[in-house]
Amino acid sequence: MAYQVGDVVAEADEEGYLQDISLWSEELAQAIAKSENVELSPEHWEVINFLRSYYAEYQIAPAVRILLKEMKKSFGPEKGDQKYLYSLFPYGPAKQACKIAGLPKPTGCI
Amino acid sequence: MAVTLGFDASKAGQGDPQELPALRPGAMAASKSYPASSAQQQLLGFPGELVDQWQIKAIAKLGELVQRSRALKVALDACVKCGACTDKCQFFLGSGDPKNMPAARQELLRKVYRRYFTWAGKHMPWLVGAEDLTEATLDEWYIYFHQCSQCRRCAVACPFGIDTAEVSMAAREIMDSIGKGQRYCNEIIGKVLTIGNNLGLKKHALAATLEGLEEEIKEETGVDVKLPLDVEGADILLVAPSADFFAEPHIASLIGYGKVLHEAGLSWTFSSHASEAGNFGMFIGSSENMQRVLERVGDAVRALKVKRLVVGECGHAWRVAYNFWNTLAGPYETLDPAYPIPQHICELTYDLWRAGKLRFDKSKNDHIRLTYHDSCNPARASRIGPDPGSQFEIPRALLRATCNHFYDMAPGTIRENTFCCGGGGGLLTDELMEVRLRGAQPRMRALRDVADEHGVTHMAMICAICKAQFTTVLPQFGFESDGVVGVHQMISNAIVLTGSVQAQEYEARLASAGNGDVAAGGKR
């Protein structure tokens, strides 16, 4: 599969993760979100932006525990909550939010 | 992503865990792992694509493996199709696909072995069910040898002791050697080889994670429990599955390891170089890759000059550690022979508790009604502790010491008869979700029974794969996903750290109870 934004075609794997994460842009995030049936609100962007800044520093997605802690610290206790994150990303913050944020899929026993 | 493909888990989760299903030929033929990419293959020393003349090369590889492994030759020669294994595989019980019967799964390889390596098969193939290696057979190998979790439940039932795990490892090794590898396993092995762990956590990410967890423990207990990384000269090197640094509920057990080691006053460290206990090299039957992964452990032992080697809660890691660490990564000159090399974290904790060095406040787990899932690899492929069967007793003793409400599941579903979680052996990948759900069905039924009868709310285990698999599939079967706990998570909840806020409260309670019930739950 692939996503198209303007004349940029971004190849994705069978599950919709970008093959080349350097192609990510906010417009591409919109396209990925659309194919996931997620409409991006400012609240979604809070999560996406944190994921991207964490990835830039550590080259891996944050553990859910770290994501919750940071969300709590930056945006208040009601947002540092697993249920809240699932309400934004029904298939889970670790997988669906990472996909939209243009991060590679986490691998391993998780 | 929950792709259930006509599988109604809520309905399937009721009934006798060992109920024989109606036959559904071909039912699982569409469940197929994604293939490894060319780059992923080559990193492991395998061809990137299906090679020219792959039949000839596959048959030659089979011949080489049979030469090398007497166990494999016996497994391929000895089966008389008595049927004892038929109803033992959770993937057959959950799916009804006859090719998931262990003998039928083995037969996919055995029919080819007979054709090329036995006199009767060479001369009268029609008489002995010997068949040429065709593209259709290769395709079936790929599908059905990736629907086996190498759990050995069938091997326990086999009168000859034939181990399907050996056969499925061999089949995967042959497929890798001709360029037909599985993405999930091979991508992960590549990450260990290049970064050091299955997840791809680099040193600075590990350090930041551990620092964050130290803060959490301090907030919870008021005690400075350290989670050291790369400390040269520490006594103990603890090698945990990398999921313990990342996933839920795994992290809670890692916190438990830290608390136990702190309370016992032991000097210890993690290693960023050997930051993975897991070793998927075993799943793909590749001793070369298993050894490459293991070399990191040997390197870390020598570099950090530790005296003891301890393994965290990871099922297949323990199988590899128990059986192969000494031969493939040893000898370890610095290690103290007075301790098991390597030692399971549960045995270490158990010994400390028996020696009176740990106090547990069981009431901290009073909200939990608990059962224990024996993970297949510690149960059937290794031992924890000194005695036969102590791999079953030690974790249960720790759970009973930390929780007032413990109930075992039905006898045919635990200990050496335990079911696989449904995600072991390289199946813990989303495209195999239907296999995973169906494979989990027998365990989910056994859990349902103790939930109904005893109000069980939580299931403890000592395997990172089991934890991840159950966290994903439990909700499908109508349970809460946070009902999955690690043994050291239970310990973490109950342990009374000297000088902690919990200790003050516990000691006050002890004093007012006049050494009554509370003390019984504490030190032995």
C-alpha cells in the first residue's frame, strides 16, 4: 500500500507503517489518519508531537508508561490516562499513534 | 489490530479446555506470517530471496540437519501415528485444522524426508506416503510451521518423546537457508545483532527509562532503589527480556527485581550491551544466530567482571539460558561456581525469602485473586532451582507468599501439561492474530473455570511473550487486560522495603496485631 499527498507517494507496509519515515509530514499524518478512520484534533497532535520529539531523541517510541507520565506532566492528569489515549487512538497509543506519527512499528515481546 | 476472521472469542472461551474440536480442514491455511525482507534475511546470513534450485538445496539442508541431529532423525523416523498427540496442541484444539495436529504438522516434513532419505520412499513412494518437495509443500511448511509455538505439549504425550519443536525448528532452518524467512523473528534477531535487544532500545534510552523508574520507586516507597546500568565490578549481571524495559505489565516485574536486589543488599547491574535475555535464534532453529545473540552475554560478563549471572522473567530465554548459555557463550571465567550459572531470578528471590532476607505484606495483594500460568519453556524445556519439578513449585511458593488468594487451574492444564499462551515460538505478530486467539482458547477456558469458581481476577506468569499475548487476547475473551501480572510484580506489590513508608505502616500494624496474622504473611 501507499499514501499520496500532492505528488509525494509514500510506500507503506502491509499494516500501513511508512517504509521511509523521513517522508513524514503533517499532511502525510492526515492521510495516514484518514485511512485509519481517525480525525486529527489538537488533542491528537499533542500526542503525535510528543511521540515525534521522543523518537528524535531516542530513535524508538516511548514506553506507554513514559508517554502517560509525560502527558500528565505537560497536559494535566486527565490526559495522562490509558483510557483517554485509547479514546483518541482506538487501536492503541503504542501502535496506531506511532503509525500516524510516522514512527516505525515497535518490535519484540510487546 | 484485532482481526478475528469469524472467530467469536467470547463464545469460544467457554467450555472444557481440552474439548476435541470438529475437524475443519484447511481452516488455518490463510493465516500466514509476513515474509522477511531481503535485507533482514542477509543480515542473518541467509539468502535474500528464494534461491535457484531451491528444492535441491532444501533437501540437501534437510540431509545435513538429520546428519547433525540424532534427535531430529529419531523424530522423523520413529512416529507410528498412534494419535497420542492429536488433541494436545492448543492450535489444533482452537482451530480444528487437522494440519495443526502435531503428527500431521510433522508429516509435512516427514513425507519429504521419507522420499529422499529412506529406501522405501526412494523406490516405492506411493506405498509409504513419501512425496516430492513441491512448491505447494513449501507453502504448507511456511504456513503450518509458523503455527507451532514449539511449546512441547505434544512431546510430553508422545510415547517416543518425539518433539515437534525440534521438527518445526528444523523446518524453519531449512526455509531460511533457501531464502524463505519469517519477518517477525528475523527482523527482531537483526535488532539484537545491530542494537543489542529485540526492541531496538539504545543505551541512552535504557538509561533514561531506568532513571524514570527509579524516580517512580522513590515516590512510591520513599527509598532510593537503584536500577544500575553497565556498572563494572558489580557482583550480579541481570539479563532481562527487553520488553521489561518497555511494555506493560512487564515493567512492573522489572521494578520488582530492583526492589528484591536492593532489599537483599546485593550488588548488581544491567548491561546495555547484553540488554536482551530473549533469543529468537532458537525459534528459527539457527544455532549460528543463537550463538551470535548469546555472544553479547559472554562479552558483558567479561567486560563487567561480574560473579553471578541472573535471568529475568522470560520463558524461551530461560530455555536457551538453561540449556545453551554455558556451552555456546561460556566458559565464563569470572563467574562464581558456588551459584547456578545462569540462575533464574525466581530462584534467587526464593532463596532470599527462605533465608529470611525479604518481608512480604500479603495484604497489599488482597484485591487480587490469583492463578498461575506455567509458561511452556520453563515448564517443559528447563528447570528452575535444584529439584525435578521445582520450576513449578518455586513460582507458586512466591505467589502464595505474596498473595492470600491463590487458586490453581485444572490439573490437565498446568505444570507439565500447561498450554502455550498462543503467542510463543515466533507467533507474537499481528498478522497471526487468528492463530493467537485460537491458540489461546484452551488457556482462556481454564482461566474462565477458576474465574467462575473462585472469582480469580489475575493470572501471573514469568514470560514476556505470555504477558504480551495475554494482555492482547484477554479482552477478546471477556477478561480485563490488566489481569496479567508478573511474579515479580506480585512481589513488588508486597515487598516491605526497609525504611519505606510501607514498612512504617506494616510494622505499626504488626505491633498492634501483637504478632498475629500479619506476621504469618511476612518472613518465614
